[in-house]
Amino acid sequence: EAGVTQSPTHLIKTRGQQVTLRCSPISGHTSVYWYQQALGLGLQFLLWYDEGEERNRGNFPPRFSGRQFPNYSSELNVNALELEDSALYLCASSFSSDPLNEQFFGPGTRLTVL
Amino acid sequence: KQEVTQIPAALSVPEGENLVLNCSFTDSAIYNLQWFRQDPGKGLTSLLLIQSSQREQTSGRLNASLDKSSGRSTLYIAASQPGDSATYLCAAPNYGGSQGNLIFGKGTKLSVKP
């Protein structure tokens, strides 16, 4: 069974640009979560989507946004990139929104903002 | 808000040693707790998920325990190997799971010397 996949693997952008990251959950999973792992800051929650709806978002500015498609894949969009957006962006999926379900993580997208 | 703390931040042991990693959490009304492994620059690999109704969970040389009353979980690694070198993260659901996201500790960086 394929795990969570993310694309691209690496990305280099300059300040002010916009970027889109993509995530495909495990087949049958309806919930998708996005996390940011910046150097020295640990893993921070960004967004949670379930059944196509945004369920919760972390303490990030509105230039971080996303969506979930009918096939449950998801995009994370970041506008007006800043240097501090450089980080590993991790996507996770779970079978449903039930908190008893385990979250499975993808390999991440490494974003570098110059 | 759930807070998760891991000690020690780093640990270096000789090959073959048994070791314990510690995780503390503030909100004892958790549904479950997950332990992950992260290799440098990579995504998270789920190691063990302990439901709140369980006290222990085992997978190979790994054993995780959960004590909700004391707000603690431990990950026991038996007969450590150089391949176990990685950062180990524990995570608990925020607000008992109602917010969807996991709250992560900052991790314990383990180095197993041959």
C-alpha cells in the first residue's frame, strides 16, 4: 500500500514569490494535515482538512492557505514568501477525523527561500 | 492547550545498550500518544501509537508505555544499534483530539556508537 506522497521534494524560491505544495494521502484516508518544521522551532501545525473542508488552522498568517480536492489530495499555498518560510513542510493523513486514528506522514517538501 | 516536553534533548550510547526516552504532556485527557522517528532531512516514520485505554505497546525492540495520570510516556529501545540513530519525537492530540492536530515535543536526538 502506498504511503503519503508529497511533491515536489525540494523547492527554491525568492522572497515575494508564491509556492504550491502537493500531498496525496493514503488511499481511503479522508483527513489531511499540514505541518511546518523550521530549523530550531520544532513541528508546528498549519492546517487540517477533512472531507474537503478546512477544520482547523494553526497560528500562521493568512498567506498560508490550502484546499482539499474531492479525491482527498491537498495543496498548501504560500503567498508573498518570506525568508523565515524556509522549512520542511510535512503532510500527514488519517483514516478519518476521529482522534483515535493514527496520523501517517509523508517525506516532506524542503522549501528554501532566498 | 496541550504541551509536550521531551528529555533529554540528546543522548549518546554505545551499541547494545538498552535506553529509555521520556515524554511528558500537560493535558491528561488524551485519546492517544504517538512516537515517531525522524532521520535527518526526512519525514516522520510512525513507530508506535498507544491508545488511552492501553498502558503499553510493543513493536520489535521498541516498547512504549503511557501513564495518563502522571502525564508521561516512555519509549524503551532494547539492544540499541547504530541504525537506531535518529531523532525520536512524541506527539499528543491537541485539546484531546478536537482540534485535529498533534502537538509535538522537540525530540530526543539519539546517537548509537558502534
